[in-house]
Amino acid sequence: MATLPIDEVLDELKSAVRSHSNAVLVAAPGAGKTTRVPLALLDESWLAGRKIVMLEPRRLAARSAAAFMAKTLGEEVGGTVGYRVKLDTKVGPRTRLEVVTEGVLTRMLQADPALEGIGLVIFDEFHERSLNADLGLALCLQAQALLREDLKLLVMSATIEAEPVAALLGNAPIVRSEGRSFPVATEYRPNPASAYLDDVVANAALDALRAHDGDILVFLPGIGEIRSTEGKLRTKLSGTPWSDAVISPLYGGMTAEAQDRALAPLAAGQRKVVLATSVAETSLTVEGVTVVIDSGLSRVSQFSPRTGMSRLETIAVSAASADQRRGRAGRLTAGTCYRLWSREEQSGLASRTTPEIMEADLAPLLLELAVWGAGEPAELDWLDAPPAPALQQARELLAQLGALQGNAATPHGRAMAELGKHPRISHMLIRAKEIGLGGLACELAPLLGERDIVRASGGQPPNADVRVRLEALRGQGPYAGAIDDFVRRRLIEETRRTRLELGVSADRRTQNELGVSADRSTQAEMPGDCGLLLAFAYPDRIGRRRDSGKFLLSGGRGAAFGPGQPLTHEEWIVAADVDDTGADSRIRLAAPVDFARLAAVMPEEIVSEADLYWDGEAKAVRGRSRKRLGAIVLEETPLHKPPVDRVLRTLLAGIRAEGLDLLPWTKAARQLQERTVFARRHDTAWPDLSDAALLGSLESWLGGYAEGMKSRGDLQRLNMKDLLENQLTWEQRRALDAEAPTHWTVPTGSRIPIDYSDMDAPSVAVRLQELFGLPETPRIAGGRVPLTLQLLSPAQRPVQVTRDLANFWRNTYFEVRKDLKGRYPKHYWPDNPLEAEATRRAKPPGK
């Protein structure tokens, strides 16, 4: 057996795992960690005959790794080494090493939280940071802490910051293998803006075949790009020396045989071009590859908490992923990597891929946690904690599906989790079985969890009706011949397995292999049934047509079909696939639904309520009785004789929204408020009658007097001064005249009102002549606050403002007197104002 770089650190790794509960292995791509490490640990004494379970993020990698390790032992898969992936299991009574995909581990943990009989769980390629990997690690850590101190965990990765992972694992030891790679030359070939990706990739592949020996591995974002590139490349190779080159697609949904052909080396002299998704980034070695062509793109599902919807997006890969892809050219010999972007774009790439837990729909994770018994995600240890907005969205959805009560899983929620599908699909299957539509739901479920099996044709998007896909799966309708045969067989197999899991037999609609029924009357019921089943899965996406031809979804979002879609004219639809771009989301997959049947089967979704609201234009409380399905109002009538207490609450809410100016303030009421606020500035024993405080306490000071009122007009009957005085004790009412008097009596006997609008400087506006003989500034608030004096001319115009009257007489009066004497010569302007007598008249007193 050939030596691999990982062999140099196996003894160190064995020691680390033997002496610690957890460990981290960082090994460069091609080091051999995936296939050497599990076998090296299989006979360790601490394992005591128990199993090793190794997680692989991808089904293809899981099967490939298990097959390689079994071959290393000289056995078939299912002997010492086996695997469990979706729709495919090969394990036997002698199996001690199971390679599983991550969802399988979650089911194992839920069935047996202590993982009895398992001694080690290995998380391979952890840098991919899938949602299930993060969940599996969190659950394993809690199982280890509470139930199985002897359970060991090993996290392996090629490109990851090991220290945070080691800290999460309780400061676990880190073992590093530098790996072995050959030099890879990198060529940057940016795409012209107008170029099509398939054309650019096909040209690059043709150049690589001319310039280099060996096979070529091409990274593309998805199956659609693989198919179009395959067609374009076959055309370009025709008539060239490489016309016999083998073009092999490689993606997760292929048959095991087709995947094996893509990975296996060819006979000497043959050339191969492998067109792959990101499935080929890690864990897999494609024999014979010396050239990598990287589109720099990846397709990921991104969830929007704002809309509660996920959509597939094509994004630029991270720098770490680009390096992983590049390294595939240097596994066996020196190689070359064509990057279909510029050096400048390379410098702008994100350093690492965002963990899925930060962007995914968290409904599956939250349901698993509820079944596990963790009421809140914070009860577990995470490398990155799930974001709160997405968790709240997930909690609301699961509650609507009846899976959660509070933070605990209901019996229905536990049944949903046992099916191992997305909560929406599991809920649909269970409810469908209850009403006798389980067989149809089992056919529909794979279509909802699958990439769309119907492709665009001639640049036009396919019919958005989910029923045409069901017909195509049954070998009927206009799209029957457009489905890939392998995809069709796989969906039929998944349907069969789902029936077994759900415990339903094939009904009259699904009698033969393809589910084709000769009973046309039964088939005629199918359109309404599809929409009804979608409503179980997507109760937040039931849509009613608006006058504009667009739809309002029950979740509150607007949505619309693209041009030419037949379902545009339906009154009621259920949308299964909706993007969240723009003001109105584009509906990509839907079915019509009969509302009468929906209401009969899902009465819990229809809510009758009496709604009271504040009408901002009418300045009044309005009431309406309505029946609604989520955000869709079905009926609405005026509400007669609403409960008095609710009317009052709504009225007070309206006052808060509009502000206190809605109330009938008088000058005396405002002055009383201002005087009390001023008094409180200097003694907190006084009540707080500021606008903010009054708005915050409407119920206590206004509620009892506003009962029975509904509008601004009704509020005008209130006496605001009396209401405010009611907030003062009898002693405070008496004391207020001393602390904050309404008027100040000047030397002439005139009572001048005090203005408290500036709480820091209450003021009076008084003619200068009425203050003759007054030596000092008058004070209020027990002598603590001087009044601000606005001194007026005989014509009542301001001539001076002061808070220090004595200083004014000494220093400023004579300049002011000089000016006033010139303007008002008939008035009395004494040389000594402190000895003069105050007057309201033009002439001195007594003349």
C-alpha cells in the first residue's frame, strides 16, 4: 500500500485520541485522512470492539470512502466497512466502521442519545460547516457531557482554523499533517462580460486538451451548467484530435455506477473531461486529473428571515474553496489551474465560506433540538450560534405546523422528526395520510425536495404548475419525455421508500411502477388534491388573486407568476417555490386549490376576530369583524357594540400615536402643567406631569374619564385642568401657588402672568416704569429661582432682559434711559430709579 502524508502523524493522532476525549486533525488535501485515519483507529484497545461512525457531508464522498476502505481490507462494502446514506444503505452484522451522511447521525442520536455501541464519532471535512454537521457536533458534545464520558470525538478538516474548534471541544489537542502536493501553475482567464459560461468553459477545456496531458476537472455551479457545457463541449470537440475524449458529469444525484465511472481512470491514451459541482472539492480523488478549470461559482441555498423563504443563489466561491479546487490538479503530479476570473477579483473573494447555520432555514434544526429536549439552542455548545431572526421564523413556522408547543415538541412534532424530512414535507405527509391522500403525498414529497425536474426550453421558463411534474413522473403530459431517466427512477424509488416509512400502500392512482392509473375519475380529482397537500406543507404560502393578477400570500408577502403562466388566472393557489426578490416574489412552483375544500380540511388556519383600530384620518376608534386566512381577509363587516374596555385601550393607543395635542388643552391647563413640571425640577416629591410621563400613564390619569369615548370629538368634553389638578394632593395644590405662582404682582399693583414655557428660566414681561423702586429681582420656588425679567418700553416692546435687576439699575439703566427718553420724551425717566415711584402712566405719579 502506497505511503501517504497522513501516515507520518498517525502515531501522534492515536496518542492524542487515546489520552483525550476529543481531538482535531488538520490535514492538507490529498493527505489521506478520510481513508487512512478510520482504519488506523479501528483496532485501538480503548475502542473495545465498539463501532466508529464517520460523517461525510456528501453522499458521493461517503460511498466512495467506504468502497475504498473496504477494498483496502480486501472486502466488499457491507463487511467491516459499510455506509448509510439517503436511499442507500450497505451495512452488515460484522460492520464496525460506518460512513454516514450527517442527517443519518442526527437520526441515530435521536433514537439513542447515548450512542451505545459507538466508541468514536469522526466529523470529516468539517470545514464545509454544513448545518447538520454543526448540529451533530453540538448533540454529540452534550451526549458526551451528560451520558457518555467515554465517547470520543474527532474533527478532521483540510482548511479550517483549528483553534476555535479545539476550544469548543474542551481545548482538545490539534494534530497537523502538511500533506503532499505537487506544484500547480495558476492562469487567470477573466470572462468577457457578454460571454456565456458554457462557451467560456468549453473553450478553456479545448485549450487545456491542446496544451496539457492528463485529464481535466471542471468545477461548475450546478447541473444545468453541467448539461449545457457538456453539449457545447461535444460540439467543439467534433472534428478535433480529441473528439473521442470522454465527458463525464459528476454531481450528487447521479447513480453510484455513473459516479464511479467519472472517478475511475481510463485506459492508457484516453482523455477525460469531468464536469463537476462542488461535490468534487473534497474527499474525492478523480484519478488522472492534471488540469482544473474553475468557474469560480457555487450554488447555495440562502434563507431570508424577512420573508421566511429560501432560494438557490449562484455566488462566488471563497478563497479557501478556490484553493481546494486548485489543489485537485496537484494530487498526483504537477498540474495547472485555469481560474475563469481576474487577479483583482481573486483578491476580493471572501476568505472562507459562510457557515450554513448563519444562512439556512433553521426549522429542521429547531425541530431536532425540541425533540432532543433542548428548549433553547443556547443550551448547547456551538462554533457559531444560530442567528435569532432565523430561529424566530423557524419557531413561528413549527408552531403553525403544530410541531411545537412553547419550546417543547408535540407528539405530532416528534412524528414529523422521525420521518427525517423537512418539517413542511413531514407535516404534509402525516396530514395527507389522515385524510386518505397519503399515496399522492408520497409522490409529491420528492418533487418538493428536489431540484425542479422540468427545465426551461427555448429560453422560456417551464409551466409553474406542480401537477405537470407529477404527470411527467407518471409518464404522462407534455413534459413526460423531458425528465432524465435516472432522476425519474430515483424519485420513484424515493416515493416507494416514503410509502414504507409512512405506512401507506399504493392507492388506485399509483398501481404500476410509474403510478399511472387507469381510473380516469380518480385522476380527475388530482388537481384539487395537489393544491390541498401543498397547503399542508406551505400554510404561509396560500395565495389569493388580486385585481392586478398578482397574489397576496397568507404570510403577508406579495407574489406573481411570470408572463404566460396558466395559473395566473386561478383564484386560489398554493406556492411551493417562491423567490424573495423585489416587491412581489416570483412564483416558480405552485398548484391551484379549491378554497371550500381547504377550509373544510384546515379550519384551524381560518381565524375569526373582532378588530378595533385607530383611524388616523377620522381621529376615531373604528371596529370591524373579519374572517381571515393569515394576511388574507376573507370577510369584513363593521363591528357593532365592541367591548368598552377594548375601545378604551384602542382610544388610548390612538392618543399615544397622535400625541397629547389630541386632547382639549386650554391655556390654564397648559400653565398648570408647566408650573407643576417646574416645581418638580426643584423637588421630586411633585408628580411628573411632563408630556412624556402623561403619555406613559394615560390609563391611570385619563382612563377613568375617557371610558365610553371613541373619538377626538368625544375627548373635547374633558376638562384638562381638572384632570391635572386631580394628580395633585390638596396640600400640593395650596403649595403650588407659593412654589410656582401664576402671577407676580409688580410695585404698581399689576398682576403679571409668569411664563413657565422655559422651565430653566420662568419669565415675566413687564414695562420698565412699573419696576421703579424695586431693588432686587423677585424669586420663586422658595427663593431658589430668580424670575427672568423682560423689560418693556411704554409701547410694550422689549428693551432689556435680565435676571439681576440690581445690576441693571446700577450699570445698564442709564444707557436704556437715554434711548427711551429720546423716543418717549413725555414719559417719566427718573435719574434715580430706586427712589422713584413706579407708575403705569406717562407722567410721574402725582402730576
